[in-house]
Amino acid sequence: MKHSSESPRPHEVALAKQIEVEMVEHDLSQGKLAEAIGISRGAMNRYLNNHRTFDYGQIVDIAEVFGLTAGELIRRAESRLH
């Protein structure tokens, strides 16, 4: 987990943004996504605002909620960097 004084890396920002895009496309709130992967809405908010970094297991779980593999979700996020 990163410390609050560290700036988020570009790929972390891109992943958070892609998750937000998927949430809109799937009509899913932060609270519902958080519940689906077993964390609090507040924790989800911290992840999406790049105050915390998702671990790989969370990325897998989030991707599954959207009907994607972790690789697909990450590739979509990485496409935002180009």
C-alpha cells in the first residue's frame, strides 16, 4: 500500500479511471461494487481516488463483476496511457 505522500503512478490512475468507466457502463455504484468484492464503500472511494492501491486479488474480483478477466481490465486501463 502506498503512503499518502506518494503520488499515484500513471497506471494506477488509469486503472481507477477504467473501473469508474466500467461502473458507469454497468450502472454500478461505488457501494455496490465495494459490496461485491467485500470491502467498504469508503475503502472503494480511497482506491478510486488513488489514496490506496488495488491488490491483484481485488483487480481479479472487480474484473469478474464486469464480466472481464483481470488482463482485459488492465489492458483497457493501459490503453488510456497511449
